[in-house]
Amino acid sequence: MHWWVGTSGFSYPKWRGYFYPEDLPAADMLAHYAGRLPSVELNNTFYRMPKRDVLEGWASRVPAGFRFAIKASRRITHIKRLKEPVGEVEFLYRNLGVLGDRLGIVLFQLPPTLRKDVPRLLGFLDLLPSGGRAAVEFRIRGRRVRFVRAHQSIGAGGAVCANAPSHERRASSIIGSFAAVTALAPPS
């Protein structure tokens, strides 16, 4: 099993002096990061999809073998709530195509208020391009443990997304060829 370990984001000025040199320009943060970790989760894509030229720039700053985990737009998950997001899914994957083999997974983080609706979920999964890696994260209101057994229709693989402090992690079945696992930092 191969692991791509990274953090949620890379552009944090507070990391200067710890992870980044104090005088490192912000424009060089991604390249510095990618020289030390093989993956990063991009969360700004949840709020606004970057333009293709921004994605191309990111891809050019990282070495071969680096992977971007992309959080899908909230327009798909929180506004449309997986209902008929054909245009949004096409737009997302068309833009992400410029990342080429540097695209790792696309994370669809569902709102905690979205009730179980298997037909809606399966209809949504049918919209995703085959051969890609998608993870669906169900958030359970009032709990920090988040997990899902993904349906086999997610192209080349399935996913388990667990998002909890290490002492709260739960095991679940993995369907397919990969798993996406994230961990929250302990409360400070």
C-alpha cells in the first residue's frame, strides 16, 4: 500500500520559522512544501474553483509523483446537495484535468444536515468520470467521527474517509483500490 501524506493547505504564514524559512516568499511556499511532503489537500476549492491557469501553476511547482487532494465545490455538496449538479461536476473535472497525474482524489464533503438518500447518492456517483478517485465524506451531526463505505460505482476505487482524533478512529470496510483518511488535530 502506498501512502500520500500531507496537510490541509500549504499557504500558512504562521508556519514561517517552523516549516518554512522566515524569509520564504509566499509564491515559493508550495514548491518548498512539495519538497518535503508528497500531497496536499486544497480546501479553497470548496469556496471557489480556481481558474485553470492557477491549477497549471500549482502543478508546475510540484515534482512528479506529488498529488493534490481537491475538496469539491460546496455548490455541489451544500447548495445543490447532490441534486442534478451535472454542469458543476463537468466544470470541476474539466478544470481539474489540467493537473494530469498530479490529481489525487476529489473529496465530496457532505453537510451534516443531509439525510440518507441512497438513490440520490447513487445518481450523483453515476455523474463522476470513470477511472477517477472520489471520496465521499458523510458528516454525522454531533460526532467527530466521520466515515463512509463508498459504493462500487466510484470508478477505479472506493474510499473510507475517517476524520477524527486518533483515539476516536473507527475501522470500516474498504471497497475498491484506495482509502482516504484524514485526522483532526487534538483540541488545544
